[in-house]
Amino acid sequence: MMYQTRQHIIAKVAAAILLLVMPCVISAQELEYKMELGAIAGGCFYMGDANFSAPLKDAAMTGGILARYNLNPRMVVKGDFAVGKLQGSTLGSDNKFPNGEATFSRTVMELGGQFEYNFFAYGSGAGYKDSRRLTPYVLAGAGITYAPKPAEHVFALNIPLGMGVKYKLADRVNVGAEWAMRFTTSDRLDVSSLEGTILDDPYQIASKGMKNKDSYSLLIAYISYDLFPKYRKCNN
């Protein structure tokens, strides 16, 4: 009889310990991370006087790095640095240019920041409610575009607008794809020579702000790694 009573007490103690530990186990499954650091690669294409509407025309390679700060599973602040090439030509264009035909190619560098909004709560899906490994997102922000020689140096502000999709490949590994247009304040990104025919305002139409200015787009894939876990309190 005493042996059975002792077993009963041990079972109660074990059950109490299990109830205390379970929230900690759930909390471990809900582990989130403050930041991501990763690399990007893909294509860069230009939109301007030499290309008004054809997506991906004369696309060239681009690459860079990104860092994200995760405000919560739906909201993210991202910074990126990318280097790419813009190129284009008016040869064969239906538009007639007063200065004749032109071809250009030049390197551009970008330092930018964006706010991302995930359509679904993004996470491993192991613990916290309604989290998903796969989510689309939209982004908007601001940045600086720099184009060095061979022509004159160009500094311009840019406004990125775009969308993407991200997938949590492992607990701390993320992959994704993103497309975003960069609308700039310069009309000289398509000028690669100080001599001869150039595409700097070929029709001599006065414009203000970002009207009639050059823009470019990045179509990229990325991989990133989670850093700095957010430790949750164990509540019972």
C-alpha cells in the first residue's frame, strides 16, 4: 500500500514538472531572431530615354549584400548595398532622337534602405501561432545611386518600390527572390561619354522632381542567415 502511495506521489511530481517545462519547450520552438545577414545576385536593367517600356531589355549582372532587422514576424527594416551595370541602345528603336543614335554602358552602385511588410507572419512554423515558412511581401524605401566615370560622376536619390517572396529553408537560413524598381532624380545614368551623342535630355523637355528621369530595376535572388536570437520568457 505504501509502495503504491509512493508511486502516486512520484507520478504527481513528474506531471507537475512536465507542466512547468512545457511552456519552455514551446518557447524554444518560438525562437525568433533580431537580424539577418546575406548576399544577393541577379539582374539589373535600365528604363529611360533609350528604353521606355521593355522589361529586362539589355539586362546585366548585379550583386551585393543585405541586412535585415526584424521588428516582428510581419515587419522588417532592410538595408542593402549593390553593384550592377546599366546598358542600353537606341539602335533599332521606333523613336527618333534629335542627336542621332546612341549606345551606353556604365556601372552603378546603390546604398539603400527599405521597409518590408510580410503578408503572413514569417517564421519556422514550429511554435508561434499562424507563422509560415513561405510568405510574399511588398517593399518601399529610399536610397542613393552613384555612377562613377567614364562620364561625369552622378549622385542621385532613388525611391525603390517592389515585391518579393521569402522562404525559411532551415531554422536560421532564408532564401528569396525580389523585384524592385528604382526611380531616380537623375537623367544622366545613360550617359557614358562626354563626347558625341548622349542621352541627357535629348528632347530638351524641362522637368522637375522625378519626372522624365532615369530609373532601373533589380531582379534578384538572395540567401541570408539569422543572427541574435530573441529569447522569450518561460511563462507557466
